[in-house]
Amino acid sequence: MIRVEVEDYTDWDGAPALRMLVVLDESVDPEKVSGEAAGQLKSVIRKSLRKHGIELFPYIFFAKPSELAETKEE
Amino acid sequence: MHEDLFAQAEILAKLDPRKPKQANLRRAISSAYYGIFHFFVDEACRLQFGTQHAQAAYRHTLGRAFTHSVMKQACISFGGGTLKASVMKGLPHDDSGNYLIPEAIQDAASTFVELQEKRSVADYDRTERFKRSDVLIMIDQAKSDCANFAELCAKTLVIARRYVLTS
């Protein structure tokens, strides 16, 4: 994991939420990242937000730098 | 059916090894969402009517009554780790007054919320660019959460029942 980016977000139902981007190291093979591990990370993030009094639901996305660069090119 | 939907999602997400087509990633997200959706619906209907073949027609009929928005609201509540005071009234609680939801239910509920949002975006928002990394991880997370939830159901039926019936 290289960095985490957070921005305000409005979900599809119009509710205020957070959108978080977890940028993975380029060497990470996403097929080898277990759903269990990803779920644990997301769970820690949700609990940490609640602990700090933030009740907004965090929608969390993963991406590698190359995937983000492709999106910029398009 | 949920296992077939997850398998379909994986196939779609792994197509086009060099540069994945957005259409395939979007359909993969949608299949993964419907995988967890049908898993919850099926669990709830099995608890209501039983698991025998003769009861399948009743299960399938009840299954048509579930709505995405109501399930999302229930999942936001359960995913938050505790229940509203009005729901909690009369239930056993800890010293802090909270009725703690098991991790397996919190995780599956939160994944449902996340996947429902991503499915809406995948189906209708052409400005979003889906990444294969995220789609593959999301699919495996949904599979893992369903497995953990099913394991919890087998171990502690009461709380899992309360969850699927509230959903």
C-alpha cells in the first residue's frame, strides 16, 4: 500500500459518504490479494472512522499506479 | 446461485489480460453484487420456509419481495456494529448498553452496501473508470464474507436469523 486518498462523496441514494482510494504497490498481484485481508483493512478503516465520530460510510476502492495513469491518459 | 454469480464475475474480470474492457469489469461488479444479494435472500428464505426441495416454490416467491434499498438500510445499521436503541430494546447487551454484532455480519453487511453502490455506478455512470485490481479484490471479498457468514449461521443460528429477518 502506497497511500490512501479520501474525498467527500454522495452515494447513489444521495446520502453523504466518503470515497477512499487505497493505492497499491505496482508489484502487488491483485489476484493474490485475499478478500479476507482486504475486508480486514476496510473493517479497520470503518472502525477508526467511527471511533473518531465520523459516521459517513466509506466506499473504498483499490488501484495500482499504472491503472490510475491509464485513467488519466483516457 | 450465488456461487455461480461469483464465478461469472471472476471470469469477466479476468478477460482481456492486457487492458480490461470497461464493459466486462462493469458486468463483473454487477454479478458480484447479485451474488451477495441472492446469498442473503436465500439465507433469509431458507430460515423462513426450511431448506427442503418441496418448499422451493415458497422460498422463491418470498425472495421476490426483497428490495435493494431496504436491504441497504439494514446493512448500514448492522455494518455499523450495533443496533438502534428502538431495535435493541429488550435484547441482551454489554456493559456499555450496546448489542454487539458479530464481525462476520458486520463485514458481510458492509460489503453488501459497498457492492450495491459500485453496481449502481457500474450500470449507470459512464464517467467512472473501473480498475481490475478493485474488481478482483471486491469479488474475493464478497466470496469470503458469504463463507464467513454461512459459517456463523451454522455456529450461532439465533443472531444470524435476527439479521436476515431484519434485512
